[in-house]
Amino acid sequence: MPDDVTIGIVTDLHFGPEARHDGKLRKLTHLAGPLAREFVARMNELGPAFIVNLGDDIEDESREADLTRYGECQAILREAHAPLVNVAGNHDSIHLNREDLIRFWQRSGPLYYSFDERGWHFVVLHTLERKDVDVSIPERQLEWLRADLAASGPPTIVFMHHSASDQTLDDSRWWPGRSHLALVRERVELRRILEGSGRVRGVFNGHLHWNHLDVIHGIPYVTVQSLTENLDDDVPGRPAAAHAVVRLHDRGMVVRVRGNDPARYQLEW
């Protein structure tokens, strides 16, 4: 039987230049540093087993600027008194390559991997976005996932940047008519793999800049709000300041999104 585990999650921090969409200020990037430090302080009070960064540490600009800002973001997150688990976001991968990210992550190998902690199995996936084209997971990674889930015994939680659910996005700020840039193209096949394992208890993603929950064939798919999303329509702005606290136990989980755009989900296996 797995132990009770608490996890802290943050996503879409977007260190970098001002980010507007449809002519309006949408990401409060100038607050990324202070908000990240506030998140770390809260995590140090909470004492989770580990912290998950679901990606988009930066608002991409240039290789030189991105290296500096990605390093700044990682340095702040590593001030937490808990191990840091990283996921690659689409903005992180425009000017930076795998070797850059792996170096900052202080690990080796591909940008997808798995690990065990306190009777649980955790999987990190790497979704690939072709700018203005689509989001995908290569077949090689899906083959790895099948083998990983077949080899593992414990209940499993999956972390990824883009969404594997079928969210309706027509009422979102960012994605009306652009679901191909928000949802993984191979999501049906991916979900079949997760369902077929009989082990997956939850899937977490960022990227969509809102809170959302889908339960598909018994598996909850949780989207976590961005740390720096502007909750107001334009300037001066009010940050979501969002992070999630996930409490796992053998019978279910409770997800609480803290900050200015709160949410709470309680799920039983």
C-alpha cells in the first residue's frame, strides 16, 4: 500500500519580456520572480515530498536571454527544501535544446523519465510543439511509456505540459479555434495506454492558463492555472499567483489550487 504523499505543483511562470495577446496584457511576466519566491516560501512551510514544475519557465526571446532567465527561474525553485521535478514546456524549447534543459535539471537522458517515491510511480512526459502547427508525442516516447507502465507495479501519476484530455476551449482566452496548439494530437492513443495499464491515478498538465478537471474512463486529467496569468482583462493586471497542492493517499487524492484563482477537486479511485 502506498504512503500518503503531498506534492507541490507550479506551472507557466514565464520569466521574460512583456506578453500581450489580442492587444491586451495577458501574462504578468514582470512579477514572475517575486511570485516564484512566494511559491517557494509556501512550499518550505508545507514541506512536500517534492515540487513539480510543469514547464514554460520562460517567455522566449533569444537564446542568450532564455538561458539567463531559465537559469534564474531554476535557481529560485531550487531554494525550496524539497526535490525539484521538471517538465519541458513549449516556450522552454524554442531557443534552448535538450542539453541545455538537462543541464539545468541536473540530470541526464531524455526529457521524459520516471521515478518512484514512497510507494508511488511518477512519469514525466515531453510533449513537442511545432509552432503554429501542432502538439505531439512521438511514437518512440509512447513505446517507452507502454514499457514503463508495464514494468511498474505501484499506482502512477503522470506529469506533462500540454493536455491529454478533450477540453472544450471556445470560451478560453488563449485557445478558441486553436485546440491543435493546446491538446496533444495523439491524446486518444495516449489515454488508451494510460487506461490499459490499470495503474494511472491522475494526469497533471499546465499550458492552458486556467484550472480544469476532466475525468475520462476513470482517470482524472487536471490542468493547473499559470503562476503569472493576468486575471483582469488588461493593465494594470492581477496575477493568478497559482500553485497546486496535491495530497495522494491509497483511496484517492485532493487537489487544491491556491492563489487568486482557487479551485478544489476531491477524487476517489
